[in-house]
Amino acid sequence: MNVTYLECAACHLEHEARRLLNLCRECGKPLLVRYDLERAARTLTKESLSGRRADVWRYREVLPVDNEENIVSLGEGGRHCFRPRAWESN
Ligand SMILES: [Zn+2]
């Protein structure tokens, strides 16, 4: 896993990534996941993407899961965008 730590979006306090936390322990604001992007880039390449599944888990290097066996998916992501009918003019 390429997660390095969790960072508070408001006060920037760093939190341990492997603890179950929902909000900053100091100010109660949401936490952002920070990644080692250089390490992620070693395996997340254009070439590697071509052979992967067509959902959000194709970008697993920048998702917070340690073990791929723990991935739970309903096939989210990787779908085509379309214009809702409400936006169409007659
Ligand atoms: Zn905070």
C-alpha cells in the first residue's frame, strides 16, 4: 500500500494511516489520505493500466487498501458519461 499518513484538511495535523479514524482528533475536520506517489508511479503506468479491470480498482496504487483480497466492489467507476434527458432541449 502506498498510503503514508492521513492529514487533516483544516489544521494539517498528521495521523497514523493504519488506525481507524473518521475525523481529525484535534479539530474534528475530515482527513485526507496522503500517498507515496513516487512509489505508486513505479507500477501505475500506462502499460500496466491496459491489462487491468475497467473499474476504479484499476488505480489501486492510489486507493487505501493494503491487501487486494479485501477489495469489495460493485463495479464502480469506469463507466461512460451520458447526458441526462432533463438536460436535452426539445
Ligand atoms: Zn485538524
